[in-house]
Amino acid sequence: MKSFLATFFLALIGSSLLTPLGRRIAFARGIVARNGSRHIHEGRIPRFGGVALALGWCLALLAFLPLRGLGTETIERSTTQFMGILIGAVLLCGVGAVDDIRGLRAHTKLAAQMVVSVFAYSCGVRIDAIYLPFVGTLSMGVFAVPVTVLWIVGITNAVNLIDGLDGLAAGVSLFAALTGFIVAVNAGSLLIALSLSALMGVLVGFLFYNFSPARVFMGDSGSYFLGFVLATTSLVGSVQQKTSTAVSLLVPMAALGLPIFDTLFSMLRRFLEKRPLLSPDRGHIHHRLLELGLTHRRAVIVLYAVSVAFAACALLLSFGGNWVNGTAIVAAALVILGLMRVTGYFDYLNRRGRSEARIYDALTERLRRAIPDLLSGLQTADDEGDAFRLLRRTLGDAGCSAIELRSSGRVVYRLPETASVPAATVRRSYPVGPDGVARAEIEFVWHVDDGDPTLQACVLLQLVADGLARAFARCRSELAPAPLPDPIPSEPPAAVVAISGISRP
């Protein structure tokens, strides 16, 4: 226990010292997050805290290597697994740091995560079998590699997706790490307990700067690092929990229930909306709590409480018998159902089914009547003021609760002018101009009782965005789309040259 306490406090001190240093470096290098359509913070917040997290964790663990009697023998007995977790965490932190600084394509990040997951598997961090209560041990066989990669990549991205409020991802990861630490100590997996004690230390130190109002964000470097460490330590730490060869994934699944639930429902929502599964949006659970009227801090505290409930279920699964396992599974299911009920997920699915069952509704009809006049007016608009006045008229004709025009994350125009927007809303956003060159986006908001816009309504709204782009371009507005690059001229074929009579130089 002395080793765990020493690691915890060493990591806490390291994180407390390194986080302000990373904050200053981020400001100096311009590595900051700016508020936008999916971000609810204000101002410029540095997002390089994840590097401080990873560095503090590594230093706390490596400090024990030259010392005897403080966990060194534990590391020596599992050197390959330890190095797989350590190196993999550093690699994914580096991938996230590059994404924070320069930006990476989604498929590039996914490929990097898969490569690092395969590396961890080769180091012995793997799922060879799964223990299920009431069922027994299921051997993975040839599916061990894809199942292991799916688990590590899935948890890594789940932690990344939950990182939407100040202190949320760090707090949820702290509760998951505490749960894994207790399970690892009970199972005799001292290496994992030592790793998680260091992880808890850096998270506590980081939360001093990251809890609302945050002075630093962890960025993708931090969320990738945390997700990978939690995913891999849950595999190694649970090996001795049921049998010597089986991993009970139900325990870490329950401990990480909140990010897993949010990720799965986000993918389901995007699938139903026929959007890319990795596309960003404002439909995550923390966004929904804010739309219900909760303040930033209260939403985080509510999700902390949910994480504690999932952690309790995980501990019951770890220590209890079959009847206790059944109780824990039922309790976790009730927590998920409660989340879906409170945040309106059932209502969303019902509205989605109703909107797909109809072709035209009242909203579509209102848009069909209002938009022709709007497009005609935009063709003769003299400046931005004229375009905005036309939008104001459309607000009433189409029954919108609000319309927002944003550029570079800044609200340029809002109707109505008040900052408040109804809590229960349906939103649709469109770029003002072609993708890649649009400098602004427009968002239409309706009250939830109006239902989701039909496909026809969405097409009509896109016409509004296109008409606004043409009006801005004609008025030479700063909100006009950037000019499209000129296509590279290609040399005409020889036959065309001969027929046209063009002589080559």
C-alpha cells in the first residue's frame, strides 16, 4: 500500500507542476480551443493538458524502476505488459498532440489507434477469453486480435467523445480508475494497481486546473492517453479476477458505462440520421443536459453521480456471487434507462420514426411558402443588413424559435437577439457556401414539439444557406465563401488539337 500511496502523491505533484507549464506552452504556440457551434466554453483555452497528464504518469511510474521494495519487482515480473501499456499510451498521446496542433483526418487517427492496439496485443495485453456470469468462459480463439483491438479503440474514442464539459472526461476517468484500482488490488494484479494509482494522482492534480471554469483542456492528447490506459489496464487487471485465462469484460464495461453508453447512442443517432458515424455534433449526453437547463457545473456533477453509480455496479460484479451479479446488471440497466428517459433519448427515437413516416408536415409547408420570397429577396439584397432583415421575416413565417449565423465560432447574428434559446429544441446547421470554403454557418432552431424537419424541409433550408452565400458574395461580405481554387488546365488531346487547328509551340 505504501507503493500505491507514494505513486499517487508523486503523480499528483508532477501533474500539478506540469499542467501550468503545458498551459504556458500552449498559449505561446497558439494551441488553444475557441468557442464554436459544438463548444460551450468562452474565450481561448489552451488544450495541451493531455501531454502534462501523460508525462506526469510516466515519470511517477518510471521513478520506481531504480528503487527496490516499492513495486519494482512487480514491474519486473510483467515487463512486457508494462512496456506495452507505457509505450502505447505515449504513442497515442503523441497522435492526439499532433491532432491538437495541426489537425488529422478521422481515418488517420483511427488507423493509428488500431496500430497501437495491435502493438499492445503483441505485448500480452489481450482478450483471450471472456467470462460471463451464469454462462462461463468463452474462448476467443482467432477472434482474440479483432476483439482486443475493438475494445481498446472503442474505449479510447469513448473517452474522447465524453470530453465535452470542463472536468467531465477527467472526473469520469478518475472514477473508472478508482474502480479498476480496487479490482486490481483484490485480484492481486499489483502492476495495474500501481499504474492506476499513478493515473488517479495525475487526474486529481489536473482537475485543479480543468474543473469548471477550466483554465486548460486535455485535448485529444489527454483523452486518447486516458482511454488507452483505462482500456489496457482493465484487460490486464481483470485477468486474475475469475480465472487465470478469462477476462470479465462486464466489470470494466460497467466502470466505463457512461462513455460507452454515450458513444453507442451517438453512433445509433448518426446512423438513423444517415450521417458519418464519426461526424461531430451537439447530441451528446452532456449537451442534452445543458439543453434541459442545467448549468455547466451541475451537468458535470450529475454525470459524476452517474459514474459513481456505474462504479458501484462494477464493484458488485467484481466481488459478488451470481445473484449479486444479476442485481448489478439490473442496476446498471436501470441507470441506462434512467439516462435515456431524463435526456429524452426515447422521445428522439419516437420523433425520428414519426418524421420518417411522413413526407410533408406543417413545418415543411411553412417553409415551402416562405422560402421562395426569401430567395427572391436575397438576389437583390444590397448588404448584410438586408439579408438579416429577410432572415427575420423568415423566422416568423417558418415558425423558427431562433436562427443563428456563426463565423469562426463567433455568433455574428442571432434571432431573436436575446442569448436564451428554448431548452428542448431541434437544430439543423448548414454551411454558408460549399464545404471547405465556407466562412460561416447558419443554424435553425425549433421547439421540440414541432418535431424533426423532414428530408424535404432540410433541402429547403440548404437552399436558404446557398442563397445567403450568393448574397454575401455579391455584397463582398467577409462572411462570403472563399473563392474556389481554379482547376489545373489540362492539355487537350492530340485529336482535339488537330481538329481545332491549334498549333503547338
